[in-house]
Amino acid sequence: MKKMLLVFNPKAGRGEFIRKLYEVIDLFSRTKYRVEVYPTIARNDAKSYIQEHGSGFDLIVCSGGDGTVNEAVNACMCMKKLPILAYIPSGTTNDFAKTLKLPNNIVKSAQYILNGQPHIIDVGALLSPKQELNVRYFSYVAAFGLFTNVSYITDQKTKNILGRIAYILESIKQLRNIPSIDCIINIDGEIINGKFVLGIITNATSIGGFQFFFEKNVALDDGYFEVVLIRKPKNILERQEIINTLCNSQSNSNLVILRTASRIDFSSTHSCDWTVDGEYGGQHKEITLENQHQALNIVMPNILNP
């Protein structure tokens, strides 16, 4: 029998995965997997457990929100032999799952894994000049500025009760005062500078539970990030112009900069907070983001034969 390591966050979402745990194990067992189950008990527990024990398994399956899959990705990237990773979304927004085209239904996602195929996809690396040996990887997004702290400052209890509405409510609070970050950004040799309220470096089609119009241009294995930079609006009209551009692919604005890039070098006048896959990514004044081309082996569903 093949060996599977199933690591899950029991606090993710509304705890639905625990209620579906027997069905999931039964499904995997019937397909000749011997399943070892590990529920996480603290932050970074998934990463440390997978990194320490995952090498002896044919398939590693993680379940939770974007933070859990981020830990699993970081563990896989640090292992000597690249394992095969699969993901069952059970968090609040599950942005990475949308990119992988996984359903929110837990049992159905497990079925998709069994009928899917491993694919080699890109992974992002966050490199600090002061911590060159301490690389942080991200599966789908690294960002700074407005709204980027919403996912990790909204408490889990509120997320469980309100779901995606909790993110919207916290975002509305931040609209009262829009701070900007004065920075210089080198995007594959192109220098862009100014005051920005938001910067997104992503390999996904959904951020914060919302779909962006650059979805058709996203490929998970092309060696490039999608980059969105939003300049600080000077008035209400410019703010509305930005919203229209983000929500409508037919709109254009000089306030919204769209690029693709394999490397981004960021420097700002003051340290600013970053988020990595919806989790706090630390304060950085200088940071480099590199696309690790086709670095992660992950199971993606066969949509034609789920």
C-alpha cells in the first residue's frame, strides 16, 4: 500500500474538516493508501512536522486555510527530495484552492486529489538581504499596503462566524485612512517609483476571496509573477478610478500598474508590513521576490474526469 501523510488544521474555517475526517480517511483507504493523520496544534506545526516526517510518504496531503498550505509548501521546499503535495481547502477564503480549481467541498476535493495528476508549478521566494539564509516561500501571493493585513488581524472566531464578510468589514475600516508607502521597485530591470497604497506579487487568480481581472493571464508554471501596483489616489474620483480598473478589464488607469516579472527588488524609505499567503510576513525596508520556476510538485484535479 502507498503511504499518505494527512496534516490538517483543526481550527481552520468552522472546523468542518474534523466532521468530515472519517469520510476522507475512508475514501483514501479504499484506494489503497495507508493514511497517517496529524492534527496541528500551533503555528508552524505543519511545517515542522512535514519537514521532519514527510520524506517517508508517497503523498503529503494538507488541509486548512492558506496559512496551512503555506507551511506545507515551505516544508516541501526545504526537503532534500521534492515530495508530492496535495491540498484539501478547509479555511475561510482558500485563495490558493481557487487557483488550483479545487472545490470547497472537502470530500469532493479529496476525490479530485485521487483523480488528479501531479504538476510542477512555480513558487515564490521572499529574500531579505539581512536574512539570506532564512528564505520564506509563498504559494500564491506576497503583498504590502492597504488591506494586506486583513487576513491576519481578523481573529479566527470572527472568521468562523462571518466567513468572507469578516474580511470585507475589516477592509471597510481601513478605508477611513489610506496610508501610502514611498518606494522604489525594480521589476525585471524596469524601475518604478512613487507612493503606493498597495502592491501585489502573485501567482494566483484570487486574492482575499475576490477575483481579479488578470485571471486569464495567470499561469502557474510560466516562471513569472503577476504584479499589481496601485498609486495613492489624490481624491475620491481617483479612488473610484482605481476601483473601476480593478473590477473591470475594459478600464485603464495610470494609477494602476500591471506587469509580469520573474524578480522584483523592493526598497522603501521606511519599513512596511508584508503579508505572505495571508499570513504576517514581517516588516521589510528592502526585500527581493524571486520566482522559483517549476519548483513544487502538487496534485491538480483532472477537471474532465473529477
